[in-house]
Amino acid sequence: MKVAIIGANGQLGHDLVTAFRDGETVSLTHRDIEITDLASTDSVLGKIRPDVVINTAAFHRVEDCETEYAKAFKVNGIGAANVARSAEKLGAAAVHISTDYVFDGKKRKPYVESDLPNPLNTYGLTKLSGEYYVRNLCSRHYVVRTSGLYGLAKCRAKGGNFIDTMLRLARERDELRVVNDQYFVPTYTRDLAQKIKELVTSNHTEHYGIYHIANYGQCSWYEFAARIFELEGLKDVNLKETTHQEFRSKVMRPDYSVLGCDGIKSLGLKPLRPWQDALRDYMSLRNK
Ligand SMILES: NC(=O)c1ccc[n+]([C@@H]2O[C@H](COP(=O)([O-])OP(=O)(O)OC[C@H]3O[C@@H](n4cnc5c(N)ncnc54)[C@H](OP(=O)(O)O)[C@@H]3O)[C@@H](O)[C@H]2O)c1
């Protein structure tokens, strides 16, 4: 099976390259392919002739998506459509990475694949448009929704992950205020990449559709920060809880975007481990 990975030097892309290293893998960075340009996408993928294309590319700085909404739609919507179109022409399967931010958070129970999306912001809206394009344009598609990613490779769009930010701010500030009223699941890109590999290489390859893949459990951003400091052995960080109103973000985010991974379970695939176990492994590798 020949697998092309778009965004191969990104946070998730890096771990996908590792997960698929036993097979024939082609790593594509932004220098190699421009997904907003159909000619570039067709030409690059046409030369590779992959069996599977995994698209991790996105414009995902959530606040910037509000002001640069045309760019957000171009990358997250049209870009996803171009990859799906090219994959379909080649008879390849398309794996599209999407987000928990397609949901509005009103459910207050883990969102499963059959729940109706209702994004609250431009990022979520444009990612949802990408999902619909992929489902509509490529008959062999996997739309993989995930949440709160962190990995050993830096997130290219954000220059790091939440853990990097918390550890930096703990050094710089006397007091740290983190929201304690928005719940999600932090997800380790290494676990996600491995499960994507299992999904596309298992005997279930005819089960195309939407899949939620995230570590197990849930926490608020405050609880996540507290666990990071605990694992790092930082006992004297002055961590205070706050609310999203007090934090005054310019963008609406779901208060609850925990993903329930029913789809992979129904295929007999093992769900991902609890987020606390994944974070412990990440922190020990990060500090090596
Ligand atoms: N990070 C999260 O917490 C999170 C949560 C849920 C879902 N997701 C989704 O997960 C996916 C992967 O996230 P990540 O954190 O691994 O992202 P990342 O580190 O920013 O990597 C994205 C990769 O895509 C490339 N790229 C961006 N625009 C492109 C374009 N127009 N054409 C071709 N390549 C392009 C980037 O290259 P350059 O940097 O050189 O432009 C980079 O290699 C995204 O689809 C995101 O929406 C992320």
C-alpha cells in the first residue's frame, strides 16, 4: 500500500510518517504540494499514484480564521476538495483530518459520529465544509475528527502546543489563569497516527465514513494544565481557574467538545488509552 502524507513535517504528519514507516510512504510538505491549487494537487499526486492520501494540511489558528475567513475557506474547504478530487481520479482513498470544533458543545455528553454538527466559529465552519467536500467527491473516504492535539513535533501553524505554552508561561508569569469551563480531550498525535494506520490498513477498508479518534476521557483546559505541571514536578506554579467570559477570547468555542469514538469500536478496533496515560508518556519522552 502506497501512502502519501500531506503536511508530513507538521505535528500530526510527523507521527503519521513514523506510523507508516514499514510500508511505502511519500512525505509531502508545503514545498512539495499546494492543496489550494487543483493543478498542483493533481500533478503531485498523479506522479505518486498513491493508494491512500492523508491530508493533515489546514489553516487552523482559530482566531486568525475569523479575520482571514477567505483563506480559511480556501485551505480548509477548497484545499480538502482538491485533495478529494485528485484521490478519486486516481482511485485512491482519502483520509481527511477534521476537528471537534464542528460541534456547538450543547450536548454535554461525548459527541459520536452520528451527532449533528453545528460549528460556532469560522474555523469549525470551514473544516466542516472540507468534510462535506471529501464525503461528496471521494467515494473511498475517511473523515477523522480529533481534538486538542499535542506531539513531539511542533504544531507548525501555532509554533508549539498547549503544553509548550503552559511551561513557558509558568516560567514567565507570577500567576497563570486557565479556563475551567471548556471541556475537551487532549490527544497525543502518536496515538492518533497509530490508530489512523490501523483504520486504513485493517480488514475494514470498505468501512468508509466519519470516525472520531481521540484519547479517552475528558478534562477542562485548567485540569489539563494542572496535570502538566504535576507531571513536570512544578509544585509552586500559581495556577488559577478562570471562565471563558473572563478570558475574553474573540472567538466562540464549544464549552464541551469531547469526542466519543464509537465508530472505531464498532469495527473492533481498540479505543485510544486515557489521556492521562498518553500525557505521561509524552512528558517523559519530551524531557529526554
Ligand atoms: N492542533 C490541534 O489541536 C488540532 C485539533 C483538532 C484537529 N486538528 C486538525 O489536525 C490537522 C493537523 O494539525 P497539526 O497540528 O498537525 O498541524 P500543523 O503542525 O500546523 O501541520 C499542518 C501541515 O500542513 C501544511 N500546510 C498548510 N497549508 C497547506 C497548503 N495550503 N498546502 C499544503 N500543505 C499545507 C503545513 O505546512 P507549512 O507549515 O509549511 O505551511 C504543515 O506541514 C489539521 O487538519 C487540523 O485542522 C488539529
